[in-house]
Amino acid sequence: MPEIKIPAALAGGAATETVTVAGTTVGEALDYHADAHGPELRDSVTEDGELKEFINVFVDGRQVQSLDYELEEDSLIRVMPAASGG
Amino acid sequence: MIRFGRSEYDRIIKHAYRGEEAEICGILGGTHEAEQSIVTSVRQAENVAEMPQMRYYIDPEEQLELTEELEANGEEVVGFYHSHPAGPTKPSETDAARATWPGRSYVIVAMDGYPFVGSWRWQNEDGFEQEIVAIE
């Protein structure tokens, strides 16, 4: 089963959290996470069905740009807010 | 409050000096708590923004690499730092528009005079909340 690793800043806890999810794409995995743990993570990552601009999502160490990105059975998804400003 | 070791504090100021006209940036590792974060490491990152005189942006893959490095060291992301080569001594509108890490510290090194180091925590809809910067 794929896993999602969520930084504490988005998990609402004190430490980075890794949870097992189901799904064959990043979007499905986020939907599964929302059903199991509440919509906070999905809402902080997506907007109008797309990835938000300043949130980075990686699958197995590679940045992905689409919720349709396909997962392997043992993929690790990492969600990481961007670091940028002026 | 955000606490720096003396050497970590000095490192971000030296980094800001080396940036000259361009903004510099990096990731602060350590322990994070709502009341007090402690910075135990400074990881410099490349500023890949298109206009580095006015913006900073850490390449996502470098950010991932540096984050995994500090996690492997038993640390977590305490926040980020960047410089304002010509001020101001507070977050800019762009900083607020792009802030994404709830509860984390955004440290600014303002260089429009002798260096000023300030820190603000991003509190989502409440915006930036200034915190005390302390040195061990």
C-alpha cells in the first residue's frame, strides 16, 4: 500500500506523520486520506481539483505536478509546503 | 520565541552578507514547539527565484533533500530564513502571500543598515505573528 508522509506543520501534530493510504493516483490517495482522517490535508494540498501552487508533492523523491500521477504499490508520497517569498 | 545557538545566528548573517544584492535563503533545523523553537542547524539553499534581488524560492527538490538530511539527523523543520538586502525589517506582502508552513518561523535578515534579525510565525488567516529572537 502507498504511504503519505506529512510534515508536522500540516499534520497538526508535533512530529512528521506517515500513514498508509489506498489508491492508484495521488488524487485518489488524498481522497482516501480525507475519508479516513478528515479533509484537512487534502484541502491544504488541492484547490479546484488541482495541486496548489505553493505546495510541493513528491512521489518516491520526484516532484509531481498532477493529481493524476500514478502510484506504485509501495510509493511514498511526501507533501511539503514550498519555501518562497520576497 | 526562537532560540539560536551563537554560531547558527552568525551563519545566517554571514550568508546574508555574502548574498550582496541578492536575497539568500535556507532551512532552519532543530526542535519546534508552539512556545519555543530551538535552532540547532542552518542549511543554506540556493535561491532559484527569477528575480533574486526581490524574491526567494528554494528549489523543491533541494528543499526535499535538505529536509530529509535534517530529519535523518533527528531534527525537524523549525522554519526558513531569507534576507532583505535593502529592507524592510519585517515580512513583505509577498512573504505573506506565499507563506505556507503553519506555526513555523520565517526569519528575516534585513541588511538595510547593520543587520537586523527578526522572526515571525505564520498563523494562517491571522497572518504573521512576530516572535522573540534569542541567542544561547
